[in-house]
Amino acid sequence: MANARDSDPSLGYLTKKETEVKLPRPTRVKNKTPAPIQITAEQILREARERQEAEIRPPKQKITDATELGDYRLRKRKEFEDLIRRVRWNKSVWVKYAKWEESQKDYARARSVWERALEVDYRDHTLWLKYADFEMKNKFVNHARNVWDRATQLLPRVDQLWYKYIHMEEMLGNVAGARQIFERWMKWAPDQQGWLSYIKFELRYNEVERARSIFERFVDCHPKVSAWIRFAKFEMKNGEIARARNCYERAVDKLGDDEEAEELFVAFAEFEEKCKETERARCIYKYALDHIPKGRAEELYKKFVAFEKQYGDREGIEDAIVGKRRFQYEDEVRKNPLNYDAWFDYIRLEESCGDKQRIEDVYERAIANIPPAQEKRYWQRYIYLWINYALYEELDAQDVDRTRDVYNLSVINLDLKFCMQCVRFSMLVFRNQIFKKYIEIELQLGNIERCRKLYEKYLEWSPENCYAWSKFAELERSLAETERARALFELAIDQPALDMPELLWKAYIDFEISEAEYERTRALYERLLDRTKHLKVWISYAKFEASAMDEGLQESDLRETVFERALSYFRTSAPELKEERAMLLEEWLNMESSFGEVGDVDLVRAKLPKKLKKRRQIETEDGPTGYEEYIDYLFPEETQTTNLKILEAAYKWKKQKIALMMISWVT
């Protein structure tokens, strides 16, 4: 059947080819530029409406007599009543019904509709507003008053009803009536805007005393900072400076501990500033900073710093900046009391101010934050708080008894064996590090005299510490105190015992070189050679002379003299130090090679030794155990001496041989 349907069109079916529909190819927009005249959808709809034919337009009813008018009104009222019965809760229907009755000039019916609507939902204040607007628009003033009275009695918390009612009475010139309405409203204790509207109303009629009495009631109803500030500004605007100051003082007494007290103090200080009472303003700022918690005084600090920059001296500005930094540190330690780095920064700040009471207070607060566990990583920074506290009392406050108490409290008050061990260990092992850190802190703060004092204490405790001597002299040199630095170096090298004398001598020599004191440098090298003839000293001395020659600061070539003296010493006084002597010659050769044509390479090469590989017995407590190889050096002068000895021995042997031959011939 399928084949028959496909092949025979007489059966009434379409063939497969006939059912195929060719879809049109999508057209391509060639020109995408906007048309010169743009038409909106609104224009299209309006044009279509205007071009409607008359027969399809909605018919217009023409009323020619009272009978038709009555029929029309009856029909419309019936439609509205039917609609109300279906959707009684729909307020828009009631509003349309009332407005239609108003358009028909039937005000009694319109009023009836409004009343019926209010019976459905009297809590909808929009109905009351539209009802009163209807009465006012048609100049039914007493009816409008009746509506407003009922509305404000039923919905006293809707401010808009009160505003509209008062506005109507004021527009009618009934000022006393408007005032009575305000008084009725104020009994309900509205928000601040309601009170301020009442005050503005009185001020519009120049009733300043009435406005002042309302302000008094206002701040009693709303005892907030913003209310008191408005009261004070009102007095200030009216030129009552004493009354304005009294407002601020009363506000401080009542709201000094409030969360918004910062705003009050700022306003009070700005008021005094406008009155040219800068000292009063400064006292207010300082009082506020002492009584307001640090976490809520950020804006106050900014204002205080700006005030001091404008009116204060240098000391006042510094105090303000310190106060701001103190506020930042207080905020950090409040958020994390175990942040010992923040405590250290806070302590440095207070030490820079020099207030002993504040410094000790911060130290006490810091050490009260004990680490949560007895582990070294927790206690490492905490122990330094105790150590710095003790050092402060000993070095700065110079209170020996207090220092002893601090050391005792670190163990007794905490009653922790672990803490005691940490303190003792720290004092024994890390005291050197403590001095370094303390000096570094004071240097960063610019306390030069305290740095000097600390270095003196450091060297009294450890006079053999070459690092301390060098750093002390380096500090003086950085301050352009050349003679003090040189005197320190002289004191240092005269010490009977030093832990790293080579470090100290090198620092002294580098200091003199940096000052271009070459004669002093040579004298230092000579003094150092009197104490030690170490290979490095000779090489350093020769390099110094070479650098001086490069800069043209000497007339003769002294470097060769230094090398010759060194070779003479190793050849005569220390012949066993052959390896050091060979290293000296290699260093000399490298230096001469670096000078190029100016250098005398052949002179040095003639003095280089030959390396000989030899064997020697290994001697132990049990006797010889074998042989080992070692490198020996044979210098040219030693070769000549060896050759002379061989010739002398040969001549002696030959002489002995001739004597023996003569004896044998005679016999």
C-alpha cells in the first residue's frame, strides 16, 4: 500500500516529491546603517488608532436630556455597585467610584462612597489622604477638618496625616489651630523630624522662645547626641553663646559615656574653636581622648591632630601625633593581646615620650598576657618583654630595686618553672643579642645619646667584644665624629684580651683608608706587624700599598718593599713556614701580573720555588706505622746553597784521595 500511495496520484495521496517543500534561503541584510527617519512603536500605534474607520470605532454616547442623564447615572452606579460586591477589598474600585460621583457633582454620594470605603479598611492611610484631598479640593473645610481629626485619632503614628493636616491649617492662616495640632502630635512622642518641623513652624513666625521651649522638650523626649547638637546650633545661630555652651555642657554630663559621645565632643570642640577659645577646645579634645574608649575615638584623633596643626606649637603637634599612634597600638593589642611585636612597638613609643608611669603601665599590661602553652615558640618573644622591662629599669630609670623586683616577678609571680628556666637561659645566652637589639631600636628612634650609653654599658660588661667596639666606632663615624671614632679604636686595640682582634684591626685600617689617612694606615700596619707576622697581614699591607700607588698617593713603589720584608722574615725567622712563603710569592706574582707592563713579573718568577713530592715516616705513639707523601718547596737560594755544598764535599773528597795516594807511594 505504501508503494501504491507513493506511485499513483489518482488514489488521492501526494507523492513524496510533492510533499517536499523548499524553504526560502535566509535573506542577508546588506545595509545595516540606521534609517534617516526613525519610527517608534508608539507612533505606529497612534497612527493606527487615528486611521481607524468610523464603523469600527467605539460609539460615543450623546446625552440630550435629563432622562437620558438619569439612565446613564443609574447604569454606571449599578456597574460600580456590582463591581464592589465582587471585589469589595479592591481599594482602587472605591476610589474610582468616589471620583466618578465627584465628577457628577454629587458630593454627598461621593462622601458616602468614601465613608463606605473606610468601613472596609480604615487602617489604609491613603484612603484618608484621598478623602481629605476631595474635601479640600471642593472647599469643604470643616468636612476636611473632620476627616483629618478622625484620621489622626485612628492612625496617630502616620506622620503624613499630621503634616497634611497642619499644612492645611497653615495655608488657611489658622496658626493657632496648627499649633494645637502640633501639640496633639507631640503627645505621641514622634521622631526627631516631627519635633524639628514644630520648631521650624515656630521660627517661621519668629517665636524664638516657643522654639527654645520645644527644644527643651525635644531633648527630653530624644536624649541623643544629634538632638543636643541641634539645640546648641540653634542657640549659636541666634547669637546665644552662653546658652549654646550650656547645651554642650549639659549634653556631656548626660551623654559623656554614650556610644556617640565622640561626635558630641568633636562638635563641642569645633564650637569653642569658632568662638576663638582655642584653649577650651584643646581641653575638650584632651578630656575626650582620656574618657572615650580607643576603639571609638578614631575621628576624634584626626580632628585633634588637625586642630594642633592649625593652632598648636611643635610640642602640641607631636603630642597629637603620638596620641594618634597610641590609639593605633591600643587597637592592635586590643584585637590580639598576644601580639608581642605590637606591644614592643607600643613600648618604644612610650619610651620615646619619656613618661615613666605610662611606660611601666604598658610593660605591666604586656607581661600580663602569658603565652597559652609552654612551648619555646610561644615564649621566645614573651621573655624579651621581661628582659626589656628589666633593662629599662636598670639603664633608663636607674632604679636598682625596681629592676630586682622585675627579675623576681618574672619567676615568682608567674610561678612557672619553665618561665624561670627561660629567663635564666635568656640572660646568660642572649644578653649579647639583647644589647644589639636594644641599640638598634634606639638608633631607629634617633636616640644617639642613649645609643652611646648602651654601648658603654655593653663594653663594660664585655670589654673583649670586638664587634661592640667596631659598631661603636662605626656609629661615631656615621655622625662625622672622626676623632671619637679613632679614640674608640685606640682604646679597643689596647685591651689586654680581644675575642676577634683581626676583625677590630681590619675595621680600624678600613676606617683610616676611608678617611684618606694613608700615613696613619701605614703606621697601623707597622703596629700590627709588631704584634703578628701572619701571612694575611703582609698580603693586606702590600695590597694597600698597591692601591695607594694606583691612586698616585705615594712617590716610590712600596709594595715591593713590603713583599721583600715578608720574604726576608719567612726566610730567616720562620724557615719552616715554606707553604706560607710560597703563597706569598704567588700573591706577589698575581699582583704584578695585574699591573701589566708596569709590573715586574720576571723578578718574582725568579724567586718562585719548585714543588717536590717527598715521602716521610708516620710517627705514632706505638712507633713508625708507614710512610706518607707530602709537598715540599725548594727555593732558588736553597738550590745554590746545595750546589755549593756538593762542590765543597767533592773538593774535600778529592783532597783526601790525593793524600791517601801520596802515603801509599811513600810506603
